[in-house]
Amino acid sequence: MNPIRPIDWDQAFSTREGGYKGQMLYSGESCHIIATLVPPGVEGPPTHVHTSDQLYFIVEGELEVELGTEVRRITAGEGLLIPAGLPHHNRNVGDRPETHLEVIAPGIRAGSPLATFVDGPVTEGSYDTGGRSYVLQGPDLDQRDRAFKMSWLINRACGSAHAGIYVADMAPGARGPASHVHDFDQFYFVLSGSLEVDVALQHHTVGPNTLVVLPSGVPHSQGNPSEVPERHLAVLVPEP
């Protein structure tokens, strides 16, 4: 398995009118991770629901999202939890392209639809989320003088039972823990700078817009030996 998965819009698995594109970066039992490009003025798929939770992270630009009977605008750096069963639909009403990551957790069983389109208008009481609501929040990285800074966007504390995401900043020369393993799947998505990652016996230098896949039980370590800061999104499925 190749653990390094760069975004390549030529490999998009689906396209819609206007240049909407999605690339499946990872698909497994724990989750699916999709990179999505939404050009200005373009609509996403019609209103739909998932049987699993969905997490958005806005990489660049901004996105307007219908969430049940509400409409929210989310911008670069923010995370959104869409609980299973909540009808939603997105569009780019801005003047520049928008890119976001989608995490669907747990993964949808093979042969089952990834999404089910909603037939008819969305009203209060027309859908069931088990009493959960969406969560939208941005990072708080004001952790002075720390070589490694992390800020949770979505986690169990805010109602996400199957996945957590946080933004991490690594100062020049900083390193994470020595080679170690987890009993959950972990993913890094590099946002800026350069991250060096050892996965099992392989060494990789990873630049922006690239996903690193770290399956449960696989030894890994990471660091930033460069002279500029590095920032990445970490996805933990499930959050320990």
C-alpha cells in the first residue's frame, strides 16, 4: 500500500456540471476520505443524507452549506460535523475555487450507496439525527512557545463518536514521538510547509495537499526538519 496520496484532480472519481470534482483519497472499513473541488457558482450534489457521520474541513475558499433547515457559511480552517441522517447540500457562492476534505466515518459497506438523495422539502421533523445537531468551529492555535501546537476541531466532546480531527503546527526542527503505533487509523493532510514521515521502513517528504495514510498497527513517526513552520490536519478514526 502506498501511504502517500496527493490530490490529483485528473483522478477525480466524480464530476458535476461546472467542474465540481471529487477524488477518493482513502476508502476502508473505518472511513472514506474525499478531496472535493467546488468552482465559484457551482452546486454540490442535491440534498442528501448519509448513514454515517460526515466531517468537512475547508482547505481553501469558503462554502455555503444547507444543514437541515439552516444555512451556514464555512471558511478555510474550519471544521464541520454533519451527523448521520441530517440532510445537507453545499454550494460555492464565492468568487474563487473552494477545496475541502470530507471524512465519512465509519466507512459505508461495499455495495451500499454512499448517499441517499432526499425526496421532497426538508422541514423540521422530516429527518432523524438521533437528537444530534451539526457542529461548526475553527482552530485555536494560541499555544505560545510550543514546538508542537494542536487544536481540536471535531472530537468526541462535541458529539463525534467515530472520528476526530485537529489542526497541528510544527515549528522548524520539531519532532513528534519516536516511532510508535496506534490501535486506530490515523491520517495526516499537509496544509503548508513540509512534513517528513517514516511509515514502517519507508521515509517520505510530504508537501501540501497530500494525505498520509497510517493504518492501525503500522509504526510511524514525523517531524519538521526544515527552516519554516509546517501545518497539517490530523484525522483519527476513531478518536482514542
